[in-house]
Amino acid sequence: MPLSETNVGVTVMVVAPRPDGTRVPIGTGFVTAVSSPIPGKGFGYVVTAAHVVRFAPTTFVRVTLVSGGIVDIPVPQWIFHDDGETDVAVSPISLNRSIIRYVPTVIDSDIDPSRPPPRLGESVYFVGLLASIQAMHPDNVPMVRSGTLGRLYQEGVAIKWPDGTIHSMVAHLIDSRAHQGFSGSPCYVQLEPRGRTDITNNWDTYLLGLITGHLDEMGVDQQTRNTGVALVTPVEEIWHVLQQEELVTHRQQQIDQYEAQISEPQLAIADSIEFGLEETADLMGKLLQVPKDEAEP
């Protein structure tokens, strides 16, 4: 079954400057939202793999304009998993759908304990940057890849980050070949309805996690070369980061301001933001208390 526009439309590119100042993609990210008690509003975040951005002094999120072309939004700070091991990074982001082309989704349903569990052998899809075809970069278009779910929640998977440090992760194992640039991509599982009575249209496809990498590229054991196994950080770990104290506190502060009408709403709202591009960059800096000159390219 093909993926919907929603599954593809959340994807963004993570870019960083070269020494000469030109910006190049270094990985993939995706936009999601945490729901709020205010009807129709949610808190927007961009999500990617920690190893993509942890060692880059400056990063941007590349998005596509409704009018055509692309724009790079600076990310003043990434929030990482508090265990120092898990390969997740998130940052608040505000996007105006009248200006920027993307499809908002809410992550809450993807971690709902009542969702039907996937079975081994289910089809999975991930949407990201194909780094080897540079002609795709200026258009900011992702590629959809697929694989098969081979193992859920495998503990003790040792991987090597770009700085050479070894990390142990819990990973879903996917039978799929490696391509550079897909780290940080959203990974969806598509449930096979045959033989099941617990699947509805709302549950046929959901976020399984994000692509960390492949054993071919990141595996510590050299004997794992050419394994064709992709590593997915579970969606529960993304949710864990979104529930860390600093982000929970920030969301509550924004709700309090909104309800008290102290100032204009400053929620990072996936579907109802009224800010322009420059204001978006300013807002990201303000939310994380980063001076404006550090939040600009």
C-alpha cells in the first residue's frame, strides 16, 4: 500500500555549512507535534538522529516554500536524550503552512499503548535524503525506501558515532540496504490486515521510530559488513525526549501565557502559526533563550 501525503510531507533536510559557507545536507529530519489542551493547537518539533547534529557547530532545517524554492531555518539548540546514549535529538520549531509546504502530524497517537503491535515481517518505509544524487538536493525532495521488520526492541546493539565513541542502543532491526543521508528519517510500519481484527484505517500505518543508520556504516563488529540491516530507534525514545523536564516546562509556560493572554500566542503550533520566516527564526531563539545573533545564519 502506498504511503500517504502525510507520511511523506513531514520530512525535512538537516543541513550544515561547509568551510566556504555553502550549506549541504548532512541528514534527514521530520516535523511532528505534541498535542496541547487547547483545541486545534499543538507544540511543533523537528526530530532527527543525535549523531547527525551533535558534532555540527551550526545546523539548519531546510524546508520547501509553497511559492517554490527552499529556505534554511537556523536551529539554535538541539535537545538530546538524557541518557547520553540514545540517538534522538529534537528542537522546537514554528512553521507557517501558508508559507512553508509541509504536513503536520501529532506524535501522541504513535505511542498510544492501545495501538495494534507490529508483527515480524511487516513492511516498513522510511523517507529521507538520498545523498548520492545531488540533483535532488536543491529541490529538497526525499526518497521513499522500504524494508521488512526483522526484530523488535533488540537490546545491546553497539554502534560507533562520528566521533569514534561506542554507544549501546535498543533498536528495531530492519532488513534493508544502506544509503547515505537517511539517518534521522521517519520510519513507518504498515500493518498487514490479514488474520487480524484489531486494525482500522487509523492504525494501518504509524511511526515506528527514526533511522539511526545501518550496521554496514555504524556497526562496531567488522564482521557485520554487508549485512543489509537498518537500525531504528523506537518512537518511545522520541517521546521520552519530548517529555524531558525542560520541554515539558516550556510547553506549560506557553500554555499559561496563552490562557492568560499575556502576549501573542507563542506556541509552536503545527497547523495555526501566524509567523513569517524571519519571525520563526527569532521565535526559535527566544524559546530556548538564545541571543538573536546566534540564531541567525
